[in-house]
Amino acid sequence: MAAGQPGAADDGEDRGGLRAALSGLTTRGRSFLAAGVAAAVCAYVLGQGDLLRVGLLLAVLPLVSVAVLHRTRYRVAGSRRLSPSRVTAGSEARVHLRMDNVSRVPTGLLMLQDRVPYVLGPRPRFVLDRVEAGGIREVSYKVRSDLRGRYPLGPLQLRLSDPFGMCELTRSFSAYDTLIVIPRTEPLPTLRLAGEASGYGDGRQRSLALAGEDDVIPRGYRHGDDLRRVHWRSTARYGELMVRREEQPQRARCTVLLDTRRSAYQGAGPDSAFEWAVSGAASAMVHMLERGFAVRLLTDTGDSVPGAGPDGFAGSTQESADSAGLMLDTLAVIGQSDGEGLSPAYDVLRGGNEGLLIAFFGDIDEEQAAVAARMRRRSGAAVAFVLDSGDWGHGGDGPGSAGTEERLRPLREAGWIAVPVPPRTDLARLWQQAGQLRAGTQSAGSGGPTGFSGGWS
């Protein structure tokens, strides 16, 4: 059985043959069989032919039911369809089941049971009345999870029963589907900060285009280039079609850094600090893609999203939705690492200026704060949202609250816009607060240790 496509029960599961079918006799079937055998024995002892015929009838009826079910058990097909197949945490998805009786005889009573993880709720069970030959039955149920992840649905189990209720056979379909529960995302306000503009909007960076006849920089002709851009002098010189380079927008880059160190977070569950950080990274990533940035998702281990591109960045104008889906699928299953520091992520970032850097940190000590400070030197702008596990573990009244500002000081001195994250605070509010901090830095004067060139939206 495949999602959205009909399938049949797996023949390989019938290892016991008729023995397995006989084991499916119900209490009624076993009672009829026992009564038939007893009547036959009594008829033989007493020499009653009529009683023997009654005994044979009672014994043969459940055996015939077993034989019929054993012969026709593969004639039922099923399919499953998820709507939708990707949902955010806390949202519901509906699972549609369809059963087709592809045999020429009607079925008896059918009971469907779909296997689902306990996180999604109890196992759904449905009882279907007699399905006529060629008939179709459709049922559906809802699933919901507050925890992100990838959850298998299936395989579907089908229990067949004969019209007399003598025998029940349980068969499983072979295929299953996967429900992807992605982190919650929230819309973020558009903030305009001085410096380098974002995406393809106003003020975007452009590569220089030299338009003079003597200092033009041509390139080879590519399929689809306007023939009016052909530079004939260079064409004659190189012996192939050459075209003038025009102003090419340079796509602004953004790296979203997620701290996944197990030692940096305390607690578990949908309201834990780590889950907030994952949700925040997802929200920032989607927002920056919508603003036209090329976005890279990076973790403390130095890993980025597979398939995002040769440089790790993804999200062209045409593929931003696909890029967002790929990164959200990665965040749906991301877990906490056993790493002890942020050095692997710094090794990835120190290769050059990577544009805007948005980081979601857990607990950071002086050593890790120094590593984060060095990251700032390799970015055009840097914004950090720092979670304190002490605050989250005690509802904001724990011992970690007093030391939060002390932990942020090295980051701010290095040029980060560092924002503490109180328990269960909306990212949109903190996003706005980061913009206000930047505005305050600008009003105090640029060029100091906290100034930076770059922008974010």
C-alpha cells in the first residue's frame, strides 16, 4: 500500500498458511467446531445418523469460513493520503484512508487500524460494514503533535471477518507514509537599518559594469543573452561571440547560526529553551528568504543544510520556497549535539565576509563568548539572541537572571547586537528590540567598537 496509490496486502506475511488462518477462528467459530466434533462423536457412539449430519454441518461451517477468507484475503486494496504532509507544530493534519474491494464477492465486517506514534494520539480504529464487490469505503482521522519531528504513519492493519463471524484474519499492508512536523514560525517586522541593504531591494550591491569601448570587460555568449549586447570588437579578437557585462546584483547573504550544544540548554518539551531557539532560527530563516537574502543554516558543529548549494547558501528568487522547505525539514529533526564549543562554526565563518549573521545561543561562558566575538569580525552585521537556561528553568526568577547582562557584555563589546531572551517571549518583540538597540548605537555615534557596516530587514 502506497500513499495515494492502491496496494495489496503483503503475501510474505502469510507464513503459516492454513494454520495461521485456523488461528483466526473466533470464539463462535471454535464453539461451532467443538460442538460439531462432539456431535459427531456422540452420533458414532449412539449410532444416530441424523446427529452425525448435524455435527458435520456444525464442524464444516467454520472450516469453510476459514477456507474462504484464506483464499480471498488479498483482494482488498488500500491507500492513504495526508493533507497536508508537512505541518507546523501544534497544527492538525488529516489522514484519509480508502479501502477498495477489488474482488467479485462482498466482504464481511472489516476493522481498520492505522499505526501512529503515541505523540500523534491514540491509534485510530474504524469498523466498516459489508463492502460490496467493487465497492469503496473512505474514512479519515486527525493527527496533531506539539513536538516537531518526522513521524511514520502505518502500516495499515486490516481485520477481515466472514459473514457468520466464524473467523477473523488480520493482515498488514506493506507501505507507510511520513508526516513532517516543522517548528513553529512567526512573522517578523521589517526593520530597516543603516548600512548595506538587503536582498534585491533599494540600495543593493552591484558589480561594476564598465561601459567604455576601451575598458569594457566582456564575457562569453550564453544562451538567452540579448544579441544587442554583443561586443563585436572582442568577438573578432577572441573568435567567439562575446557580450558586454552589465550591472549584476550581488545577492545579500545571511547566515543563521543555531547553537545545539546539549550543555547549553536545560529541560525538554515544546516549551523548553532549545525548542524556542529552533523555532526562532526557523522564523529568522524564513523571514530573510522572503526579504531576498541568500540564507545558510549553520549549527555549532559546523554543519549546514545538505543540498543548499556549493557554498552552503540557498534561496534564489525562484527557489526560495523550496529552500525554506528544505531548511525547515532539517530543523524538524535537528537534535542537540554533544559538542562542547562553537569553534567548528567559527572555522566555517572565518573563510571570509559572510554578510549578516543571526545567532541563537544557549548558555555561553567566557571562552565561548570569546569565540563568538571572533565570529563578529567575519560578518557584515551580527545579531545574537541569547537564552539563559537558568532563567528558563526557573521562569525568569532563577539565579541565571542576574548574570545575563554580564554574559552579553563581551558580545556587545565585539560589535554584536546582543539581546537576552526571557522565557516564552515572542521573537517578533525581541526582533523589534534588536532594531531599537541598533538605532541607539547609531545615535550614540558610529565607528566605535559596536558599530558595523551591513544591514538586515
